[in-house]
Amino acid sequence: MTPSEDFVVADRGGIVENSHRVHAAVVDATGRLLYALGNPARITLARSAAKPVQALAILETEGVERFGFDDADIALMCASHSSEERHIARTRAMLSKIKAEEADLRCGGHPSLSETVNRSWIKEDFVPTGVCSNCSGKHVGMLAGARAIGAGMEGYHLPDHPMQGRVKRTVAELCDLDVRDVEWGIDGCNLPTPAFPLDRLARIYAKLASADGDRSGEGLSARGAALARIFHAMVRYPDMVAGEGRYCTLLMRAFNGALIGKLGADASYAIGVRASDATRRLGTDGALGISVKIEDGNLEILYAVVTELLERLGIGSADIRSQLAPFHHPQRVNTMGVTTGGVSFPFKMRGSEAEGEDPRLAAPTR
């Protein structure tokens, strides 16, 4: 394996055990590709990384205002939460606001994304139901949107429901694609999930971060104001977006309003970075969007790569990024606590307009 190949390497005693192919795109607020790994145009199922766009479609129905949802509720709409008590309680409160019942949800229960929560459920012999779904906030939001447009809640999750038609148009518009150029599957939570080129996911998040550049909302279009509100909700309530000890929550806590980050199942990830000296050093005066996909779906490798890219791009200080160190350099430890291996990043990012690799983004020598 040569250092220029777009892989992450996991070793045991210095022996390559697994290699994980990486695709990534870094774009500016206009969607211009700045840097890439692998295939930045790879058709990628965004999965839960699409939730902020789905939330935008809900906000644009005016259901948020009609039913009195606040920013914490919006954060839960964007969440892949850990099914902690605060997440379940807020889901129930949101259902109450729209005068709906848990039986109206078309998502099912599943084990928590938190090992701590799972252990407590096992001890209590608790069987999770729809309000415990990590996607429960998004589903309540869809119910609210359906009611707001007078479409009825029945079948809100189906691809031909008017609410899902709005979602499809909104996704295509944020991607700057024709609606026919976005492909759709069914997600684990039973809602449609979009697939489009990976760099378009980065473009969406650059738009989210760009809209938040003016938090007052003055001078923003209605859509820009809605995007800014979503960004603000996520950075204000990172605990709602994921949960205690989870990467998305810790990332947004560490960067304290400078960026948002969102996981998608099977190892997709997206980050929107507000304009800063760091983004200007990378050749853009505005916000930055980053999207990543690990070909084999490994989440541990995904978090390591996302953190590595933030370091190479110079986003945040070393002190800020150090808060993510356990994710950045996961250790292979056996049952006796002996470190048996680790993860390394031999890849080099390519500049879209430069010849060869950008030396600032080359494989580290550490």
C-alpha cells in the first residue's frame, strides 16, 4: 500500500489487519470543490446526515410556529439521539403539542445507540417503542408538517405523501440538482432517505454554516433564516442531536458554535464550518462544507477520519481538537488492557485545482 492511496490502515503489532477506503469532499459555500479523497462524486446515501434538510422542509411548512416548537425541538428533529430519558420526554412533549399519539409514529423501537442506556434497559427488562427511536424527533416533525399543510398524518412516511414530496423538492434544491437526479431508498426508521453525489452533501452543510453567518437573520431570505435557525438549534442543543459521550455532541460542544456535525448510518458524515480565519486560509472567504463516507461502513474509522480531516484543514485549535482524541486515535486493546495496535492515515488529500497534492494536507509524519 502506497502512502497516496485513499485508505485508513488498522494494524496489529505493525501488521496491516484492515484497510478502509475513504471518500471525502471539502467545498466552499458556492459548492466549489476544494479538496477530495477517493471519489467525491460517489453516489452516497446520506441517511441521517440528511436530517437537517428534512427539518428545513418541516420548518417551511410553518408547522414549527403553528405548534410552538422551540430550538431544542428542532435539534431533536435533526437528531440520531441516544434514547436517553430527556430525548424520550421531549418526543412525548412534541407529540402532545401537535395532539398526536405514539401510535401515530411510523418508526419502531430499537436498541439504544448508547451502551449505558442499553444496559439500563436490559436491567429493567424494558422494550423500546417508537418514542425511543433515535429518529423520533424527525418523525414528530413530519407529522407536524403534514398537519400544517392539511395533508393529514396518515401515511406521512410514504414516498407519495405530500409531506415527502416537499422533502424531495427541498433536498434537490439544497443540492442544486433536479429533483429527478436525487435517488431515494427507505431508511432504517421507515422514512425515505436520499442518495446523491457526496460533494453535494458537503454543499448542503456549507449552506447551513453560511446562513448562520448572520445570526440576527437580517438580510437573509426566508430559507436562509430557516437554515440559520437549524444551525443555531444544533449548536445550542448538541445533547439533543446525539447524547452523552457521542461524537456529534462532543464535536459541537468542543467547537462551541463554530461548526455543526451530523452522523449518517453506515459511516457517512457531514460538517458545516462557519467562516473563519481557518476557512480563509483554505481559499474561501465564506463557510466550508465537509462530507465523508467510509466504504465499508465502519463508524470507528469514520470518526477517526473526520477528526483527522479537521486537523489537516486546520479547523479549530489543537486544544479544541484534543477533546476528540479518543475518537481520533482509537487504540486496539485486548482483554488484559494491552495495546495491540492502532489506526494510521497514510492518505493525501488532493486539491481540486492544484497539480498534485496540497502539502498542507499531506499524510502526517507522526
